Amino acid sequence: MPPYRLATFTVNGITRYGAVVDGGIVDLSARHAATYPTLRDVIAAGALTRLADEAAKLAPDFAPDAVAWQPPIPSPDKIICIGVNYPDRNAEYKDGSEAPKYPSMFMRTPRSFVGHEAPLVRPRASPQLDYEGELVLIIGKAGRHIAEAAALDHIAAVTLCNEGTIRDWVRHAKFNVTQGKNFDCTGSLGPWLVPYTDAAQIADIRLTTRVNGETRQDDRTSRMIFGFRYLIHYISTFTTLVPGDVIVTGTPTGAGARFDPPRYLKPGDVVEVEADGIGVLRNGVIDETA
């Protein structure tokens, strides 16, 4: 497991943050909430690694099974998702189009995500809930018009995403995918943040997605069409990136919609997104209740 893991979680109805260590979780919010109310504030202060170093010397306050995991960044300013960013993904659309010149992207709401071990919710509106395993960048330093050469300096941490999608609802309108990407509780983020150290850490991460133990997606970040430096540069051209912003960087081939017939998620399924040096993001699936 990675040496430093920082998480947001809930205990007895109270949301906290802390460090995941051997044997449990150190409650850093109990020690630092007056200065840093949330992990987003820790990131904005550049204190992520310092607090992780402190936690490594402390005994855990909670057992892992005593907490409810939450998406690591509470109330991010932006969640920006990248589409069609691995080789062969463009061909999966079978529309004869050339490889994209610029990245496709869309925004998601925080409410559309749950945390590690929380169930994804298949909505009443459609049975076409699909999985998309992705690597996530968390911005640590604000910037606009960021040069590619300096882009990685703006990363605070990395985490994982299952960018769950309601497939028939991404085709409700001519030019957008917003509806199918924002149903409540259809995606997940987590399980924790791993602080960013250097370019080698993220250059060639193996990213896999499993459904009920069967590998469906398997690729490496070194094969991305638009790399991390370019994505940060490009996004910062039109919007100011701020600490805690979430960039979901794209999914490999192998989503359920691309099978013949499609293999959508159903209640009882378990989806696991795994990446080298980060860990495993795991979620079950349930149906929406009335």
C-alpha cells in the first residue's frame, strides 16, 4: 500500500478526515480542524504531507470498519471529467471519426458521487448503469494559463474514480452528456488521497476495473492520448484551477456498453477500480428506492 493515505470519513454522523495507517485511521480533524476544517483546506495550505508525517507517529483512533468512507474532497469547486482519452476508445464509438484534436470534457456534481464501499445507485429512470475506472488528479495550487512545463507542480494528490454513467441518458440531447453523467450516487471517488511526489509516480500507472472479480478494463496512464501536463494546461486556459479541484482523467476501453450485448451493472454487482500505488476503490450496486 502507498505510504501516505488521507481520507474523509463519517463516524456517528460527523464528517472527519484523517490518515489511513496500519491498523486503522488517525483522526487528524480532531487535532487540526480549527486550522484546517476539511482536507480541502489542508491541501490549500500545502500541509498534506506534513499532516501525513505527523499521523505516521500516532496510534489509530478508529478501525477501518468503524467508518463510512466519503469522497476525499468535500464540496470541490469543480469536478472536471475527461472523455475519450485512451487509445482505442475513439474506435469504440464506431462513428468513423478521427482521433480528437482536443480533449472532450464535462462537469459533474459532488452529489453524483459516493465514497469507497458505499453502494452505487441504479436509478429508476434507466437500467443502463455503466462503470468507468479512472485516475484522478487533485489540484493543490491555483493557476490560470498554466504552462505544460509547470503543470505537474499544481498537483496535490491522486485518487481513483468509478465515473458511473447512465448510457441512454447521455444521448437525450444532441450536444451534451450532462444528464447521463450526473444521476445521484452513480459514481464513486476514493478511497483516499495519495500525495503527489514527482512525475515518475504517475507516468505509467496500471489502471484496472473489475466487475465481480472479472477484469473488464486494463491499461496504463503512459498510453493516454492527452497527458496530465496537457490536461492541466488546457483546462487552465478557460478556467482558474483552485486547490481541491478534481480532474477525472479518462477511462480505458472495456466499459459495459461496449460489449455485444452490453453488460450493464445490476444490483448485487461489485465493482473494483485499482491502480498501482493508490489502492482499490470498491462499490456494490443497489436499486434506487422510492
